[in-house]
Amino acid sequence: MTADAVSDLFEEHRPFLMGVAYRMLGRAADAEDVVQEAWLRWSSAGREDVRESRAFLVRITTRLAIDRLRHLRSRREAYVGPWLPEPVATEFGPAVPDSAERAVLADSVSLAVLVVLETLSPLERAVFVLREAFGFPYAEIGATLDRSEAAVRQLGGRAKRHVDERKPRYEVDPAVRRDLTERFLAAASGGDLEKLLALLAPDVRLVSDSGGKAKAPRRIIETSDKVGRFLLAVAHDWSTAAEAHVLELNGGPALVFSVDGTVDTVFQAEFEDGVIRCVYVIRNPDKLAAVHLGRGPVRRVE
């Protein structure tokens, strides 16, 4: 195989590998590092015994992601305030034509699910991602992780039960989510507390991630009154300085606020039965560096 053919084959699989690595790590920058390391190993490896290139690359990427996730755990324990995943654009191309399959992929990359995945062990997370998001057979996952099929089934069952118990049952219809997101923006920017409260569940939660590098609550805010008043105060502060955009991030619509052309904040709401159950606010500039306006974020996952 020529050098160009080796490179072209890897690039063909790169979006898929990014999807696996991002769901494993929750940060596109870390996922890119893992995929780049996978490329280095792929480009320098002997491929005489490689029968299926995608399986080989997924094995490398998953094992690298597990190693990195174990390394990152200690850093995240010392993180200032709540930790949220890095927002990314989701792009499910022609290889995923089925709407049901698209819904599964979008759900598996949602902020709500990624937050729950943080509570799994690295091996449980790997099995869950490969099985539930991408439908890999247990035997293939076992080969990827160098575990028996029985052990992988046990890991997968435990991970799925854990996620199902903690994953919110949020509205996933794209049109409904976009309409409610735009109504949420109109109520907040218009200073209409009554309309805003009508969109908030009584037990709504607001989770904000700044990493201590921007002004944001370092504790979760709960109840509709407290969350509503906080959002109105924020909207008032930004009424003249910020510009709002609606972009698709992590499988759903998000509000992206920019100041002087630089992304300052990402808001994403999760809905159930027509009301907001949770608002995620990302203000850590390290996590917003790749979010671009106009054509959308540079970092994309499948």
C-alpha cells in the first residue's frame, strides 16, 4: 500500500474515530490528540495482518482513549466548579441516512448523556460507546478491549443500567427543541420573567462550567424562580454587548453568544414535555476556542 493510500484510508475513517474518541473523553481537543496518535501508529505499523482497517483503527483509538481518560480523571477531580463536555458540532453525513440511527447518535453525544458517562469506569464507558452508540457486536468489542465476550457483556449491561437510571428523558424532536430554544431566547432577552418561568420546570437545574476562568456560578442553581432570575440578570448584562446565534451543537440547538466576534458563552437547554429541565452554560474559554460563528464550529463529530 502506498503512503497516499495509507493516508487516504485513515482520512476516510477519521470522522468515525473522532466520534468514538469524543464520546469517550468529552473533549474534542483530547479526542483530536488521540486520533492523531492513532494516525501515527497506523502510519508506522506493519499492516500485513490487518484484515479490516476500521476495526484495527477503532481498537487503537479506543485503547488510547481509555489510557487518556484514566490520566484525565485526577485533573477533573481538581476542576473548579462543575465540569461539562466541550461543545462540538454534530454532523451525521450520508453514511447515516436512517433517522432512527441519527437519533441514537445525537442522543449519545448530548451533554446530558456525556455528563452521565463521566460516572462510568473507562472500560464501562468504552463498552457503552461502542455498543450503544455504534452497535458493535460484543465479540468485536471484546477483541478491541482484549476481554472475553462474557466480560464485555457484563460491563455493557452494568453501564447501560447505570446510564438508563441517570439519563434524563428529554425531548429529542429537533423541530420542537429549536422552537423552544428560540422561545427561551426571546423570553430571556426580552426580560419577560413570566414567559420565561412558563418555559421552566419547577425543579429546573442550571449547570455552569467556567473552569474558574470566567464569571459563572460554581454551584448548580435549582428551582424555576432562581434559575429564571439568574437568566434574566445575565440577559440584561448582555443586552447591548452580546450577539446571539443558534447553532447545532451536541445533537441539538444551542444558543451561542459572542462579544466583538468572539464566542463568550454557549447555552443549551434540555426539554421534557414542553418545558426546560436543565440548562447547561459553558463559559470556559478553553472549551469555546473551536466554536466559530457563521459556518459553525470547526470541530465536528459523527
